[in-house]
Amino acid sequence: MSVLSKPYFHDEAAAFAFVEGIIWNGEPSCPHCGVVGRAYALKNVRSKPSKKNPEGVVRHGLKKCGACRQQFTVRKGTIFEESHLPLNKWLQAIYLMCSSKKGISALQLQRTLEVQYNTAWFLAHRIREAMRSGDLAPFGMNGETVEVDETFIGNDTAAPRPTTQTKTRTINQMMKVVSLVERESGRSRSFVVDNYSVQDIVPIVEANLAKEAHLRTDESRLYKVMGRYFASHETTTHSKGEYVRLSDRTIHTNTVEGYFSIFKRGMKGVYQHCSKKHLHRYLAEFDFRYSNRSATGCEDQERALRAVLGGIGKRLTYRRPDLGAEAST
């Protein structure tokens, strides 16, 4: 029996019951007044008639608060709010994005869910918003080892173009990403930076690492000034072919390089193109799957469950999907 044969993937009423169990845990909470446990179900209520549905459609999961008398569903106050897509299709999309190690394109979602492309594209961005972690706790708080590295991908349209003499791109013409990976927990956290400079990268590392962390980087000049800020700072010299310190095999950046390999395979092989204004959302997606992968004890169904919970209190409007987390309410 397939995982995708579960009732909540095919029946909207079952999907509402499933999501209510996750978010409310049996005690409906009114999003209007905040009262818990005084809501009751409204059954056989239909939406207004339309050309497509002359008799209207059944409003599954509709509740009414006994305190403020307002109606609501479990969609309210989540990424599902104001969506006309059936909730069971939302759950299918979440599972597909969470179980695909390198992602799933909007075109593939369009074909699988049988929806329009713009629906699939915005659906995927809403799910990425649910995947975005709001955790601000620094890495390495208990003396863990944290690897930091940077990578370059795609084109930064705001950067100067290559000259006619060189005819080749340099790292200045590419989008720049800095990632931190905590070895012990397996968590990752990534950032888009405008410039490949000490002024741009050092403040990010300092803000996201605890003082007791053990920092591991390559020989890049960007990290030379940071050794005094943390418990230790060891490097490997990639330019000389050193990728693991032979005298101490814990000194390497292979973990974060492994994260970059998954990220780049997904971006180049699945998504193929991404503009800089959306890159932070794709990074949130890859960070989420990496931090909740099988090696950390989280399998596909648990990962999808965490994504549903991550959608609470988040909204992403179609008009402004290019903005960062501060624009989502």
C-alpha cells in the first residue's frame, strides 16, 4: 500500500480532519478572538453559486465560535488561508516537496496535481515559506563543531557584466550563498549575500555562531579575522589539495560541501533557473530538507508533518512573493 493512498490525500473532508488534528489537537482555537474549545461544526454549508459550481461547493471543516460568533476553518492564519485549492491537494504538494531530496519543479506539480502553472508556482512558494525556520538560536551553543563555506550559482543580474575582453563570468557576476552546518545536529542555515567580502560575510557568521562553537572553514581570507571570536578555528588548504587534515581528521569542511552538492544538483537539475529575489526561499527549502533528513531521524511523513506545522502564522501574498520573511504575515 502506497503512502499516497492515504484518505487525506484524496478526500478533502479527511484532509481537514487530518490538518485539524495536527494544528488544533482536538481543541479548535478561534483565530478571531483566541478562545479555545468553544467552537462547533457547521455541516452541509455551501459556498455561493457560481458558473463553475451552480449549486456551490461544500465548505468542509467550517466552524463557528461560541464566544465571538465568527466563522472560520483550520486554514485561517496559515499558508492555506484564502486558497481555493482543495486541502487534500495542498497535502499532496507538501508531501511531494518534502520527500523529493532535490526538489520538485512547478511544472511537475502542475502535471501531478492537474492545476494551472501559476497555481503550482505560488503553491510551491507558500510551502517554502512554511519550511522557513524562524529559529534564531546560534549554532554551536554546546561546543559543537560548525562548518562554514560559501558557494556561487547562477547569474546576479545586478552585478556588472563580463567585459568583452574576458567573455567569462567571475564570482562577482554570480549569486553568492553562505551556509553554516552544525555537524552534531545536522542542521543547516543559509544566506544570500550581495558581495563576496569580509564586510558582508563576517557579520553573518558572528551573529549565527555561539562563542563556544568550534569553527571549521577553508583557507579563505574571509574567515581569518574570526579565529579569536570562537572556541577554536581550524582550516584546510583546498588550494594545496588538502581536504581533510591528516593529523586530525575532524578538521574538514566536507559536510557543508555535501550540502552544497545537494543544493546545486537541485537548482541546476530540477529548478534550472532562479532569480536572486527568490533565492532565499529555495535556500529555505533545501535547509529544511537537510535539517530534517533521514540521517537526523526524520523520515518523509514526519518531514511533511513538520512542514504543515511550519505553516502556522505565515502568509505569503501572490502580489509580493519576492520579499523576505519580514513581508510575510
